[in-house]
Amino acid sequence: MLTIRDLTAHYGAAQALFGVDLDVAAGQTVALVGANGAGKSTLLKCLMGLVKPSGGAITLDGREVTGTSPAQMVRRGLALSPEGREVFGHLSVFENLQLGALPLKLGRNEEKLRLEEVFARFPKLKERHQQLAGTLSGGEQQMLAMGRALMANPRLLLLDEPSLGLAPLITDEIFAIIHQLARGGTTILLVEQNAARALSASDRAYLLANGRIVEQGESAALLNDPRLRAAFLGAASHENPAASRLGAAGLTNIRLEKPDMHQLDFMPTFETDDELKQHQLSGLQWTVRHAFEGSSFYRNRLEQAGLTPDAIQSLDDLRKLPFTTADDLRDDYPFPLRAVPFEQIVRVHASSGTTGKRKVLSYTQKDIDDWTDFFARCYQMAGVTPLDRVQIAVGYGVWTAGMGFQLGCEKIGAMSVPAGPGNLDMQIQFLLDFQSTVFCSTASMALLMAEEIHRRGIADKIAVNKIIYGSERSSRSMRQKISELFGGAELFDITGLTELYGPGTGIECREHDCIHYWGDYYLLEILDPGTLQPVPEGEWGEMVVTTLCKEGAPLLRYRTRDITRIIPGRCTCGSVLPRHSRIKGRTDDTIKFRGVNIYPSSIDTILSAVPGLGSEYQIHLTRDAGGKDHMLLKVERAVGVAATRNAELIHEAVHQIKKQLLVSAELELVEYGELPRSERKSQRVFDTRLTDEIV
């Protein structure tokens, strides 16, 4: 939208700008950071035509506008909220706002509409619209200055020192409004001394010193890069502002509560496939020996297969190992696969969604530390930084989801908002009040939130720019809808299962064409579910995993039942970590419904315990036009049971399903013998939710 090339400016003989180059793309928020006297305000005045440049060119929408008058620049879509507010103190709030659109010569109706929009964004101005501007507080005058600029309905809003002289709470309010404007599509050029504020509120930034651009780049990189923080931001504190160049120039409003977090890197150190394979072989050999020596279950399995730990000499020897299944974990309840003494176990987690014996896994402190580290890696790959506020809307308790998301969030140094699942009103309130920038949930929960955000018309009032979701499949169209209704948020599919630590065992990168999985923590095989032989690279099959360093409950060739495929070659994101496609489905009859794993046998058990219901049933899973999943159970009444009992039976069955499986279902009762029978296994599940591709 805006291009500045080799711009120079003078005040008499004193030169203020020296060959400044700067670009602002449509929809971006660009920060211009520097100390007093650096030339920031001069640059904005040159753009608005208030100061005539002595050299260089300013181009707007491909058309040179150097030296154009202020009124013409307003008509071209620029508006300035100046340093020091510069409101007309002897005029009312209403009259000040009218002046913002004066060059446009608006009709009365259009002016009224724009006033209503400004008042909707700044309710305090509406309350004080007849009050003299000179009697407003500093924060209210800043709102008035911004509202006056917005009256011109600018495509490019120039904000000059919006936090100058304001108390921290008022500054928070002003910057929340700046975030809302940016999310609403307004392009912003933000001039600020408060570097931390400016960089956290912008996409790109330019650091200006003595009239020259001395550094530029993505704002998050500038704020989080240790070298740049040390040079421009980092070492400064209230006690020692001179410890950085900008601090020495007076930028004392920078605090580093989490200095170490900015330097943590959770990516592996190896750079080649050979290094990774060597690491994997060492891990495989350790795991087999650890399982053999520590787990009675695995010792019996390995001895039955005629194997000892010495049999593992290469990664190809993985195929010699016996398989482990979910039934093994349930049969060995309550501490299946345990390979360490009880005094080394610091936690257990269990899978969700089934009745009877759950799959329970034991964790040592090292297991927890490893899980925390590679979950932080997920956040890092998604671009989450210590500046983010992460709203975690997944389940807390004996299952792994909430704990994993929170541990990783705190490890990366971001602010966690442990909201838990459900309660849309609370979730919305947290998004608005805390200005959460990352939202974590199941795909279904993300869709429900997206629709609620759209219904309430608050997409431009929240700050979410990333959604990290998992636990269930989602199609391209579902992802696109979630992103759009959230105001353009970027989606990241995260993988994991309780048996393999929990969520966080892989995530899609910012190329969004694959899932990177943590090949330094587990091996992944893709096998034909029928023959259990490897499929050719790139073909779909069942995911089978073997852990490389898990102590409490190691896994040897665990059949996850998830269907995916290996994606060969190095990702364009540059990561050496291997990758697979997003999960396509399952090889067993497990249902994933609204984030819960459900076995049809669990529903069978519940229905059979309700007197008056028959043994035949069907499960119909659908997705409505709004993207919400529904479960309809068609169930036969028992022989001789009258239809007059329908309401009673439906009420009891729905109640028990909600109580035991934690999901809501609709129930339809039919006559005994109405559902089809088969000599073979009857089809119980009819899932029509995904109608387009997942990858």
C-alpha cells in the first residue's frame, strides 16, 4: 500500500531524516520504534503533507504522493492521530469528531453513521459527547484523537505516540483498541517510544535512530531474538536503562520478567537424517533393554518371541519386536507396561471415553519433563512466544489434554489461561477480557466458538491469531470456516494419544501441508492393518509407534489404530523432523465424537442396562450446515414393549449416555425387528460427517 524510498527531511539546516526506506502492506500493522528525536514524528508529518520532504519519494497504491496536501491525503485514505493528541479543548467531543471528516465533505447521514461507529468503539466518548475536549482525561483525549482520525474511515491510520503520558491501565485499553482495529482490517503505521508495546502490537517493525533505519524485520523476531533484544531492547531495566541502546535513549518502559524464556529452543540439535537415525537406534536399543529388564509384561512377550535386547543391532530389527495393543493395556490394568518401581512413578494419566477398564499410563519425572519439552516444541513450531496469551479450552483431570497444553505453555513462557472445555459464555468473556492470542481446543469446540464469535459480531474485538486443535478429524472446509469466523486465525492440528505421553507428539508447521512428528522421541511405522507389513512410503496405513526414552510405560510397536501416511522428503519449512499426513481415520470401530473416544460396545453396555430396550441399535453421526456434529441412536424396543413407554425409555437412555460418556445424543426408538440383521457383523456406525478431503 505504502512505499517510502530514500526519504530525507530538513528543518532549516538541520537534517531530520537520512535516506529512509519503509514499506507498509495492506492489512499490516507496522511499528516505527525509536527514541525522542529519532525522526519518527517527522516521518509521519511527511506522509500527511504537513512537512515537505527535501528528497526521496512517497508512493501510495502505486502512485507518487510526495508533497501532497494534508486534505488530499485524507481523501486518499490517510488519517493521523498526532503526538500529544492536539484536540481542540474549547470545542465539544462531538465537534472534534466532526472535524475529522471535514475534508471529505460527507453528507449528514454518512457523518451520523461514522459517529455511531466511533461511539461504538469508544463508549466513553458517547457518554461525554457534549463535554468540552479540554476537560477530558489524558486517556479520553487519546481516544478522541483516534476517533477523530477514524471519522475519515482511513485505509491507512497513522498513530503517533498513542501511549505518551498515559497510565499503564489506560495504555492497555488504547492498545486493545489498536488490536481491534488491526483485526478489523485497518492498516496501521504505529509510532511509539514504548518498544515492547509497539512490537507486540505489530506485524513488522522498523527501528529508527538519528533519522536512519538501523534494524527492521518481523516484530516477533525483533522482540524475541536474544541478540536483537540485547542490542536494542533486551538488557534494559528500570534500574539500568542504559544497558541497551534504546534504553540509553530513554526507553525505560521495557521489562523482562521472563528473560530466559526468550532463549529457549526446543528443536533437536541434529541437522541430518543420519544423525537422527543414529539417535533413534540408540533410543531403540535402550528402550528394548529397559522394557526387558523392567517390565514383566514385555519380558514375557520378548521371551515368547525368542528375543533379547542384544537382538537389536539396527533400526530394521524393529520389525522383530512383538506388537502391543490397547487390549494389552486394559488386560494389564491398573498399571500396564510398568517398567520402573512404584516409588519412581510421579503421576498416572488415563484415556477418556470408554466404560470399564481405562488405559492407564505411568509417568516418571523424566517422562513428564520430556513431554513438557516436546509440547513446548509444538508451541514453538506454531510460532507461539512468551508474548502470547494461551487460552486452554480442553479437559483437565485424569486424561492428558489440559495438563499437557498447560505444561508446554508455561515452559515456552507464554501466559496460560486454563479455562477448561465448554461454557461458551465464559470462554468468550476470557477472549475479550484477557485478549488471548492463542486458543487451544478440539476441532468441534473451535467450531462452536467460531460460530458464537460470529453470532455476537466480536471477531474484531478479540486477539486470537492462532488456534491449536486436536483430538478429532476435521476437513479442509471445516478448518476454513473456523479460521474465517475467528477473524482469520491460523490453525494448527496437533496430534497425540495418552499411551504416547499425551497430546503434543506432533503438530503441523506453518507451511500447513503436513504434521511434523517428534522422531527423536518415538519411531513411527505405517503398516497394512490386515497383514501388519510395511506399506510403500507415501501410502496410507495404520500408525504403529515405539518410544525411544519413555521410562514409566515404554511402548514397543503399539498399534494406535490411527490411519495416516508418511510424507517423504524434507519439508519446505526447513525442519529435519520427519512428517506424516493429518489423521484420516481409524482401523477399529472407535468413534471420535466432540473430542471423546467412544467404542460402540460402550453404547451397547449402556443401552442393555435400560430395561425395555432391545439389543439392536445403530449410531448415525452427521454434521449440520453450521458444522456442528450430531449423534442419533436408533434403538429397538424390546419384545412386547409398548410405544407408550418411548418418552420414559428415551429419557433414561439419553441420561445414562450423558452421564457415562460425557456426550449428548438424540434417541429414536423403533419397533422390535425393524433394524436389519446380518449373519456377519452388523453395521452399527454410519458416519457421514466428513464429505471433503482432510489434506
